[in-house]
Amino acid sequence: MKNLYSSQFNYRLSIPEPENHLLEVELAIADWQAEFIDLKLPVWTPGSYLVREYAKHLQDFEATDASGTPLSWQKISKNHWQVKCAINSDHPNNSIINSTIKIRYRIFCNELTVRTNHIDRTHAFLTGAAVFMYVTEHQQQPYTVEIGEIKDNWQIATALPALENATLTFYAKDFDTLVDSPFEIGMHQRYEFTVLDKPHSFVVWGQHNADMQRIVKDTAAIVAVEAEIFGGLPYDRYDFILHTSNGFGGLEHKNSTVLLYNRLGFRKEESYLQFMNLVAHEFFHTWNVKRIRPKALEKFDYDNENYTSSLWFSEGTTSYYDQIFPLRAGLYDAKHYLKLVSKAITRLQTTFGRNVQSLYDSSFDTWIKLYRPDPNTHNNQISYYLKGELVSLLLDLLIRSKTNNLRSLDRVMQIMWERFGKEEIGFSEAELHEVIETVAGVDLSNFWNDYLYGTKELDYNYYLEPFGLELRTSRQDIPFTGMTLKTKNGLAEIEKVEFGSPAQKAGLSTGDLVIAIAGIRVTAENFSDRLRDYTSGETITVTTFQQDLLHTVEVTVQDPICNHFDLVQITNPSPNQELNLRLWLSIEP
């Protein structure tokens, strides 16, 4: 428990009627001596790189002095409110009449994601950036949060410590800490466990088909193998907040993480293991991005985009490890792991945007592209999660092969932790490259030019060969048109059209409704079967509705394309290749 602390900035949160999805917020500012108070609500939250415009959910703003007398205020910008404090004009120094100011507003909370607020009759999930205003120039001051009116049977879960003798009041040393500590308040279940003598818990809201005993056991194993890299755990306690509903996602925090998963997605083994990949990913952020941060994220600007070119490392490398750690923890074997990597390679190699957008640009442009897909996304973008994962794979293999398995990407993470993470000093792009090259013992200028700054195809087999693996491809069994269909309102709608493909050259576009091929009705379900009637070079007539107008175009189909990539062991691997593979994938001899 935190000793009782008197803060200048004291929040009180109340949910008198959860059915209306409204959170009532009061901020009491003590000992205020300036003529104006400037308050801002963040426009984004760290870990989710898109301006979310949280202020759109704020309503009923008001400001009063301690006696309840209204104070005048005006809105300066979309997320900026300025309050004019009462002045004693009779006093020679124009002193403030009453130094305690109260700010009140309400937040509409009805969006269940890991980065937004959600209130219903069973719980309230509150994301700090979407709830708490800060007073400009005072972000380094401590804050307290009191939980006011809530249902009698609701419990409170948050990473913030409670004040001594005040179990409903919590303390944050500064605004960054307040933003980084979500609240789960309501009817939830808590499952406690210990790893390396430190308490952990799963806080679970929602109905589900999960075996929580298995999840706790497997999570404890993942926590242990991740901590092994860094020589321990950098917190006093940690919460996994799990929402079971119909979505998917995760958002990391320093001493907790928020997970969203399909409530019925835990029983099938493949889906369960995917959940454990999510757990491993968000937990690894405890080090990578929450403490080992790019320079641009060393200090957060909550009003604007925070641009960095290193998300390929912060997120992509984390994605590489989120599949490695369950392997090391014994949750699945090397065969399953290689299947996951094969799927990742297939996703990248069947995304045309890999020829257009570099990994560097994908990281930098996340604010305007990754979270805002449009009809051309497939053609001009790649995900820094996906390609960053595969570039990290190649770096790990490169380091291992260059050092005879004496070092690996683990050593890169350890050095980054020692140099930057422990003291939370932001790293530059050059410093990151220097650490990786030092560990590898080679100049990687060509590697960066080809795979980070450029769009050259990843040479998988070159890096896989020392480990006795190779990438094998297989082709579709249907001719290539370059378009994919989905069912919408009972009709076949074009979902994607690849740049330069027969469909694109024929003038077909995303959103067109495909009615018939060669005059015979077609559906999204039988589209592939219909194409099997044709061979490369043949021309087919495709009838569509485009912008509600009926069109018939000719599409000349091409050879089937490679659409599946598999990592397989080569025939007769050498003893050294077998050894390298065992050491990489933790395979028992």
C-alpha cells in the first residue's frame, strides 16, 4: 500500500448508471494560483499508433470554484479546454479568490477494444488516455484517483497502488503512469499465480470456454522464459486483464496488459495456442517498447503523432519472439513453430505492397496507413508487424550462423535492456543498428538497404541453409485473375484487386459486384471452381455492377501464382545443420 499522499490533482470517477454507458469524472485541483487552467485530453494512447480523437466522447464539461460557483471557460481546440479562474481585483496582487478548482465532465463509454472505454451493466473498462485530462506543464506531478459511486458487487483491478487506509483511492506518480494503468471495474474473476517470487494475476471479464488453470500454467511458463533473457522481472506485480467477447487484440502497459479474445476461441487447440502467442507478445512488451523505447517515444506527446521508424523492432521483433517463447516454454513443438513461420511468409509473399512500401516507411507511416485500410492497401502497404517479424527471424539466423551459435538475437535484447531499457533512455535508429551489428560481428549496411530501407525480396533460403531448412512453394490450382471475392448481402463483392493483374487491367475495382462469368451467375463460394474451367491465356467475360451500373468486361487469365510457402527440412542435412537447428528451436537431441 502507498503511504497517504496529498496530491494537487485528484480525480474521482463515478458510474451511477452503468446502463447509460456514461462515466462521471471530477478533477479537483488544489492550491491553484494562476489566472487560467489549460486542460487537455490525449488524442492517442501509447502502444496504439493512431490518433483516436478521444475527445469526441467527452460531454457536459463544467468548471467551478470550491463553493460551486461556475467559472467561465472556452474550448481552444478539439482536445483543449481553458478555464478562467476568479480574481480578487481588490487585492493588490490580483490573487485568486478560491485556490481550489473543480472540473467535471462525462465520458460516453461503449466501445469494447483494448484502447477505448466500455461500460455496461456488468463492468467498466477504462483506458487512461481516453478518460483523464492533464493540466499543461504539470504532467510530472502526481495524481490520485478515487473510485466513487459504483455497484456494490463490483471489484476494482488496476496496476496503480492504493493509498494506505483508502482502498478506493489510487496513486500515480505522474501523468504517464496514470495513462499507463487501465482500470477494470466490475464483475470479474481473478486468478493469482507467482513467478520468480512476484505476484501475477489474470483478471477475466466475460463468459468464455477457457480452461483458466491451463492458461495460468502456460502463462507462468512464458513469463519465466521471457524473464530468463533479461535476468528477472522489472516490476513488483503484474496483471493480465482479459476481456472475452468477439474481438481480438492486445495493448501493453508497464505493469499490466489488456487482452481481448473470442469468448469461444479457447477450446480448439490451434486457436488456444494463438491466444498464448498473444499473451507472449503483449508480455514481451514489458521490456521491448515499454522500457526499451525508440527516442521518439522516450517522452510522449499526447497531442500529436509521435513518429518513429523503429516500430519494425518494437513490434516486429516482438512478433518474432511471441512465437519463439511458447516453443521454448514447451507449449508446442518445432513442427508447429515452423508452420507458424510458413504462414507468416505466405502472408507477406502474397501481399503486393511488399514491392512498394519499405519496412522503414511502414513504421514511420503507421499513423496514416496501417490502421486506416482502404481499397489500395493490399497494393501499396505492408505491416511492420509482419515483415518486421520475418526480418527479425533473418537477423536471428544470421547472428547464430556468424557466431557459431555463441550469440543470437537474445543478446541484442540483453544489450538494449542494459543500455537503454533499465534507465528508459530512448534509442536512436543508428544505436539500434550498432548494437545488432556488434552482436553479429559484421557490417549490415547491405542488409538495411535491402530489407529495411528498400523493397528487395527477402532471401529466405540464404539464411535458412545453415539450419538445414529451405522454403518450398506451391501454386494455386486455378488461373490467376488478381481479384478475390467475398459475400456481401448475398452477392459476390470484389474484396481485393491486385495491381497489374488481369482484373485490374480490365477495369475491375474493389467494391464491384460480380454477377456472372460467361453469362452464368457466379458467387463468392463457387468463383474458384468456375475458374477451373479455364486455362492460362483464355479470355473470360465478367459481368458486374460498378457504381450501380451494369458492365461486362473481358479478363484474360494468367498462369496460377505461388500462394503457399512451406519451411521444410532439406534432404540429408549435415551434422552441423542439424546442430544449428536444434540449438535454434530448442530441440532435444
